[in-house]
Amino acid sequence: MTDAKPPVTREDRLAARLRENLKRRKAQARAMGAPMETPAGETPESRTSGLSNPAA
């Protein structure tokens, strides 16, 4: 006999798809070098060191 799995509910399928999508989006953001989240009140520009660019 085979082990019959119970039918997967719609909510379970959607939850799995959402998790896969989130993983894919995180990987894409990491590849692009974009920060995932910034703390409240902080902009990406404020995350720089404040040093001038010596190459400019």
C-alpha cells in the first residue's frame, strides 16, 4: 500500500507560493545590492558613511 497524503488545501498552496515568492524576491534584491529593509526614519542616503568620494 502507499501512504496517501491528505489533500492540500488552497490556503496551504497559497502560503507555499508566497514563501517561494518572498525567497525569490529576497535573492533578487541581494543580487541587485539593494537593502532589504531600513529602520524607521532612516533613508538609504543616511546609511552612507558621510565621507566625500575621493575618486570624484
